Amino acid sequence: MIIVTNRGPARFTRAPDGSFSAQRGAGGIVGVLGPNLSAEKDERIQWVATAMTDDDCAAVAAGKAELPGVDLELLVLEPRVHRLHYDVISNATLWFLHHGLFDLPRRPRFDHRFRDAWDAYVTVNRAFVERIADSASPGDVALVHDYQLSLVPGLLTKTRPDLRIVHFTHTPFCGPNSIRVLPDDVAHDIARSMVQVPCGFHTSRWASAFEASMTAVLGHDHRPTRVFVSPFAADAGDVLETRDSTATRDAIVELENHLGDRKLILRSDRIDPSKNIVRGFLAFDLLLREHPEWRERVVFVAMLNPSRESLPEYQAYRQEVEQAAAMVNERWGRADWTPVELDLRDDFPRAVAGYARYDVLLVNSLKDGLNLVAKEGPIVNQRHGVVCLSPEAGAFDELREAVLAVHPYDVDQNARALHDALSMPSDVRRERATRLRELASARTPAMWLGDLVDAAGPRR
Ligand code: F6P
């Protein structure tokens, strides 16, 4: 089996003595799937991905980009080509497209710079195909992931027709009106590639949008090969093990000492406009205005990982996030109470400590393929915490009966939902949290992987 992702399952760090160490890669799929695959014994697992950092490239050059249980192949790309593929097309164009983030009167603008970037995108997709074609055994299953690699299915089908290829999208997929924003030939190339293999999504909403978009671009004569829905799963064993680790136990004690008997509203996200972090702070501001009884009795901890900072949109959004938090603190803060605490450390054990301690978990994404935090949090939580979840997150379809819905644009409604969550009677909280834990752990990463392999079909 070959797993193909843009970001690999580990990032490498070079120590001053020249040795390399591997850390778990950031992000849902690689974070969960990486440890699960290394546990597989029966089959040879290859993983093809991009060398994302200078240290990754150095590890490849030194022959040290290695992981136990996985044959890892990191592609070292020419820096300019890498930047255009990752920043300009994958993030500033396709991520924005699928999450509905374009400010359409102003962006996007498709000009010669976009065309250079599109050429780089094609080059990177070809480089992936060459590497897979060189290393795959006859009849192998190739599981290709996400919008960074949307041309791989079509190119790989031509180069290696013996392979059983599946494409899985972890983001939402845009609908037919949005896909028309792309230049016609670009939309056409993406669609022609993807319809050639089975394509998977986290919810039927994104699957239906994909089918409608394919029809809008290609007409009714080019139906996708097969479209399937398989929601990704949290690795309950792994998050519970992390909760019981020394690092997390220490972080829980630190958090408890800091919070005392105050309630905790938590969010844990990459700093990304799709996560809707600013409106979350505005809702908290409104809660403190409308319900003075919560002043000094609740702390909003936002564990935020800076992300994609080479893009001006992300730099600007980070500033807005910091300003919104500062505004709430200036308005309501007291000498011994900071209402909003930003924690920008990228520290998984600490995030899991937050999961264990929250009273309310806020996930108010504008759009989100799944949102693994909404599943991991309830599995780990020890206080019958309430999850306020956006219906625009894919996980909502599985968790809806035990969460409070938060409309991502309705700040008033969000403030009311936060109040309802904080004031919920303890017996109701217990009942809902128990049900939520069942729903969040109903599926396993192995079930998800099995669905993808089934979609690949039998060996031909
Ligand atoms: O949230 C998960 C995810 O959608 C991945 O599937 C996707 O490849 C990733 O985010 C992109 O994040 P980054 O640009 O940090 O690699």
C-alpha cells in the first residue's frame, strides 16, 4: 500500500551534533494515521510526501528521513516550485475555494503569476506520480490525499494503469457555483483527473457538492468512477494514552492551579480564517456583556498554532485574532482575571490537558472537512464538558444529537449557546457527554482505512 500526502507523517529536526530526530507531523490525518500504520505488521507500507522544511531536506540528503514500520519517501522540491505549489495554488487558491474564503470582489485574480504557479502545481503533481510509479509494486493500492494532489489520480492512472488508486479529500469540496471561479482549463484538469478514480469524503454534503461540481465542469457524460463517504476517526487509544502521560498530567495540574474553580471555555485550532476564531471571541465578549454573572468565573483558553505564515492573508488573520483577544481583555479583564488567554505553543500533550479540563469546547468553523478536535475532546474530557459545534464542520453529522449547534456567522446565537452550555444542569451534561463520547469513538482509524482499501477494489 502506498499513502500519498503533501505533508508527511513526521517532521525531522537536526540537532547541533548533526543527528536527526523525527516528530509526529502536524494535522489530523498524518497525526492519527502515522502511528497506526507503523503498528501494521502484515503489509509493506510506503508513504510518499513532500520534504516541507530545510531540516526535512537535510534528513533526506543524509539518508536519515526514516521512520519505523513505514518506507518513507520525501520529495525534495526546488524551493520556488515548492512555494508556488504550496502557498499560491494549494493554500491561497484551492484551500480558499473549498472553504468559501474568497473575498470575490477583490480575489482571486488569475494572471501570469497564477499561470506560473499553476505550472509549478502541475510539476509537483508529476513529481509525485514519477516517484509512486517508480516504487509501487504491481497492483498496489495507492491512497492519494487532498487538494494539493488533485492531478495525481489522472496522471497516475495513465502511467501505472495496474495500480488501484483512491483519492480522499479531508476538506470540504466546493459546490458548482464556486468551482466556476477557477479558470475553465484549471477546473477541467482537476475534474478530469479526479473522476477517473474512486473519491472519498468525510460527509455526504461534501460528496454531493463534489458530484455537482464535476457535472458543472464536465457535463453529464463524465460521471465520477465512484464517490464514497467515510468519516475519519479519532484514535481513542492514542489520545487516552497521551492524557495519561506525564507531560499531560503535569499540564493538567498547571491548568487546574491556574483556573481554580473557574470554568474553562477551550478552543484548539490552527490559526486559519476557516476556523472563525475572531467571531468566537466576539461571542465571548457578548456573553460577558449580557451575562455579568460569568465575569471572573470563566476563562476562554485559545490554543492556537500559527500556520501558513508566508501568506499575507494568514499574517493579517493572526493580527485580527490577537487584536480581538486583546479587546476582550481590555474591556473585561481584572487584576487577577484575564478573560481570554492565547496559547500559541504547538504542544499536543498540553492540548490534550485542555481537552481533559474543558467545560465548553468551541468549534465554530466557517467550514471544516471533519474537525478531529470535536471528536478527540469528548473522548478525553473529564468534566462532562459541552461541545458547541458548527453544523458546517463535517463531524456535526455524526455528533449532532449530543452537541449544541453554533451557527458560524451568528454571534448573538453563539453567545446564547455559550451561556446555555455553561449553565446546563449537571445531570443533563453528564448524559450528553456520555452519549457524545460514544458517538465520537464509534469509528476507528482502522475502519476508515479499511473503507479506502475497499473503495480501491480487488486486485485486477
Ligand atoms: O485539517 C487537515 C488538513 O485538511 C489536511 O488533510 C490537509 O492536507 C491539511 O489540513 C493542510 O494543512 P497544512 O497546509 O498545514 O499541511
